[in-house]
Amino acid sequence: MYVVTQCPVCGSRFRIQRESLGKAAKCKRCGEQFCLREVEAEGLPNVPPATPPVASPSPASAKQHPTQLRIEPGAQPPRRWRNSPLLVAGAVVVLLAIGAAGYLMLLKEPTTADVVARVEGSVALLHDGLSCGTGFLVDEDLLATNAHVVQLMFLENVTAYFPSIDEKERKLKRIVYYDENRDICLAEIDAKQNALALATQDSFRHGDDVVIIGNPAIDRELVLKNAVSLGVMSSEATIRGQRFYQISASINPGNSGGPVLNKRAQVIAIATLKAKQQEGIAFGVPVADLHTAVAEVKAATTEQRVAANELHLARVTFRWLRLSGAVNVTVMEDYVGSMESAINLGRDASDGLITAQATYTQTFQQFNQNFPRGVVQRGLRDIQRAGSLGEQVKKNLLDLWACEQEIVGYVENPRGSLLSYRDKSRELSDEFTRLANQLKIQLDVSIEDEGG
């Protein structure tokens, strides 16, 4: 007795012996294994099965002429849902939903908090007791900042720490890159944090939102550590022959040297300048120049790195001596002017000197008390041992030091007549100016004393 069965996957019908019902069989058409069940014959003739083995029927003939199936002894009936079209479709829908959710997560723009959380651990506060600035890691044990941030900082006085991590004080080991024209400085430092990612060479996009992290100082006692400012990339500008990004953002002294970041937490500039007369106008050194500096340091030899540090020491020493000499020459000139005014009024020259000294006490004495005279002396000794500095530079620095000391001596202890004091003032001023101009050229000092 023959009955008709049907493959549940491809729908092909086959004629089998009734005794085979309940056994497992493999469809000759699609290869699916299924359990034999009787179905309605739908008027198909009760034809005896073909002699095994038989060829698989074509799709058209399978429904017209059922064929014998090969019964596999001992096979277990398969689960009906295996390779079910509905199950496959459901799996595809689930996978598409998961993929879409992941894609939307990627498209979600990071918030300011996201950017800050990723980078703040690598942003440092630099402080020497007189001024402060900001730096950030750009490579393993390599810190970037502005040249003008450290232009008056002796390394032995500089403290660096990462406010978002801890209060541990770190020392800058040495300056390995210092470009005053481009206002970039790179220093070696012991730090284990990850370096910040630098954007590509051309990173200016008009209207992009940016995040600036820095350490603005309210006064010498209050520094806002790793403060966050928001801004917009506004335009490009040329200042002193150098290209800058102009950013619509509010920054203050202490922000200098800090990273300007895009929403991908990549550094696109170094915060550098602010407009003196208008608020909300800031400038940054483009990241392309930072790429150049980092590449130069990586390619530099140990001797070249040592030479960069010695040159920085000579420049800092020169700046302090020049600043002190200029301040105290001004005081000497004020003394002369005040004494002359007293004589013109029919008074004694000493009366005018007393008046001028009172003004000096109020305005200039604090500067002389803060002048790091001991550090300058140690710097001069190190400079005499520096192998990369020329002998004329070393001699001029010593002469400038001697001239500055003599000027300070005449300020703190005025002596002689008005005429002799006036002549001495002019003599020291001329000598000091001559030496300072020579050293400015020899040391390639080109930017103004602005501080962090």
C-alpha cells in the first residue's frame, strides 16, 4: 500500500510505502531530512514507486509524478524548524537591528564632557612660583607648551603636575625643542599617561566647535586648574609673519600652552594669544607646526637635545638680566630727573632723591626682591660649562651680569653729586644696551616678554 508524503521545505511530493511512515528520509530535490508523514494525494494516481535508485526529479515534474524516497535506517526524525525560512528571516531582522543600534552609537556626537574626560589626565599645570601656564603630552614622556610660557622659567624652579590625576609634583628634565618664532616648546618629563591624539596636518574647519583646557590664573594665589572653555574656529590670521587659527573663545593668562581640541578629542592647535582690547578673541598655533616639532625631536640626537636645553638656559638667563637692567636703569633715570626738578625749584637735590626713592620703594623694590639672583648665578656657571654655546656668548652674558649688578648697586645706594650720578647713569645705560643688543642677536631672541 502506497501513500503520498511531502517535503516541508521545498514542497516536493513523493510516493512511499505506508510502512515507512514515521521514519526519516532525505528529500531527493533539496536534500532536507524530514520525518515521513502522510498527506492528501490531491488526485494523484496510485503509481508504484520507481526502482531504486532513481534520479532526482526536475522541479516541474516533482509535483506531477511523486518519486520513491531513500529511507535511511536508524536516522532520527529531524526538528521541523531547522532551516525554517521564518527563523532565518527573524535572525536577519535581529542582526540588522543590532547593527543599526551600533551605527547610531557611532554617529552620536561626543559631548564636551566626553572630550574632557578623554584628555584631561594628560594636561599639565606648569608653575615656577612667579607665573603659570599649561602643557600637554604629545608623545611618550614629551610635553608640549608655548615657548613664551617658559621663557622666564629656570627648569630647577618649574613644577609640573596633572591636576586631574593627582597633586604629585614632577620636574621637567630638559628642554629639547624651543622655537620662539613659532612659539612652541617641547620638554622631557616623566609621565605615564597616554599622549593626546594630534589631528591631521590641515585641521582648520570654519565654524567647528572646539574645547580648550588650561590653567588660567586669577592672581598669584588662585589658579583655576584644568578649566574648560568652549569656542568656535573662526578664521585664520597672520601675526608677526606666522600663521595662527583665530578662535572665538575666552582665554586668560595661564591658558597659554593648553590644547585646543575638536569633538573627536584631537589636538588641532595650541592656545597661545588673546586680543588685548577685546574679549572672546583668541589665537592658536596650528597643529601642523606641532607635528613638525615632534618629528624634529624624534629625529634629534642626544647632543642636539642637550644643545637645545643649553640654549634655553642662556636665553632665560639673558631675559632676566635684560629685564632687571632695564627696570633699574629706569629707576636711575627717575632719580636724576627728580633731583634736577628739585634744583629747578630752588631746593636741594637730595630732596628730589628722597621723593624718587619713595616711588622706587612702592613700585620697583618688589621686583628686585623677586629677582632670582641665586638661580641666575647658577645658570651663569652652567653656561660657562656648556659645550654648545660660543665663547663670545658666554663672555657677553658675564659682562651683562656685571653691568646689571652695578646698576642695581647705584639704585639701592645712590652716591656722588647730581652731575656724577647723571653721567654714571648714562654710561651704564649705554653699556647695558650695547651688550643686550648683541646677545639678542646671538641668542636669536625674538618674542616679547609676555609670560604665561
